[in-house]
Amino acid sequence: AQKITQTQPGMFVQEKEAVTLDCTYDTSDPSYGLFWYKQPSSGEMIFLIYQGSYDQQNATEGRYSLNFQKARKSANLVISASQLGDSAMYFCAMRLLTDSWGKLQFGAGTQVVVTP
Amino acid sequence: NAGVMQNPRHLVRRRGQEARLRCSPMKGHSHVYWYRQLPEEGLKFMVYLQKENIIDESGMPKERFSAEFPKEGPSILRIQQVVRGDSAAYFCASSQSLESMNTEAFFGQGTRLTVV
């Protein structure tokens, strides 16, 4: 069975500093995609970044980058220059090529609080 | 182009009542996915539907839960005889077709069900 693990239930980070959110996954499938979503207190799910299992380079989207270490099965999210608006829950998720397209498996999430 | 619309945003039901949650996918999308988020947890896949068909219901509880996506109108997630443990946020996502691996899932804002 596949599994996503986020070991950090919560983190405090000072404004303008960088923060790394851990995510490890477990699958024997060779083809998969990894996603990070942000869930602010208002509740919606906001897509941040995607990494494919065959991608050679780490994904980047603005202040978000994904530290993908395939051999270690980790896909950590790095948020640079944190802003107060980054305070939210962050979820790591995985999609298998063999699964229904919309079938994402989510980790338990990490609560990030950005302080002034 | 409106996003995925879910209603109601908040729903309160007494134990034993029925809950009906509605999801209107993005315009042109014919695939719908329902997820449940229990307090302090990540989203869990429930069911994947195309118009008039259930494709994957591997995450649906065996009793009291049903889902449909009729030819006309929104997708409905129905929970009969609700219990306190059904209290959760229910999210819907949609897609146009079987997208490529790196396509994000577009989520609605969720329905927060509270069973009292």
C-alpha cells in the first residue's frame, strides 16, 4: 500500500526566512507524481507545485521549490522568504500512474505559522 | 470561468438525518472526485465519477454513503442516517478528461458537515 508521511505537525517560522516542510512517500510503482497543496484557514485547497517521478530537475514555482530525492523517497517543500500570508496547512500528496487520475493520497499535513 | 462550486459551504445535521452535498464541476469538466477530510487529517479519496457512471468507489464507506453524477446537474454525495463520526470537510475536485500526470486537481472550497 502507498503512504505519504509528513512528520512535522507544526512549525513556526519568522517572516522573510526560509522553511522546509518534510514529506516522505512509500510506493513500489515507478511512475508517480508528487504534489504540494496549501490550505489556509478559509479551507480551500491551493495547488503549489508538482514533481514527476521521472523529472530530472527539482521543480520550482516562484518562492516554492521541491527538494526531490528519489532514492530516499522524499519530496520536501522549501518556501523561501516567508510571508505572513504563508501561514496555513501544507499537504503533500501523491498520484500513481496506475490509479484513477484524480485519486491523490495525502499526508496528514504540516501547520505553518509565520511570525513577524 | 467559475471554479468547482460546492454547496452548501456549511451543513449541520442531527444524528439520523440525511446529508446531501452538491458539487458543480468546472465548465466542461466531466470527471468528479470526492474527498473527505477528518479533523486534523489530510484528505482521503472517496469516489471518482464520470457522467452517469461510478468509476472508482474504493474509498467509500460500504454503508450509508452514496454518490451520483447525473447527465444533467451537479454531482451529489449523499450520507444517510448521519452519525457524529461523519463530521468532516468534504471536498470535490474535477477534471475535463484523463489529464496528464502533472495536471493539478481543481478543488472546490469544501462543505463542512457538522453532526450534532
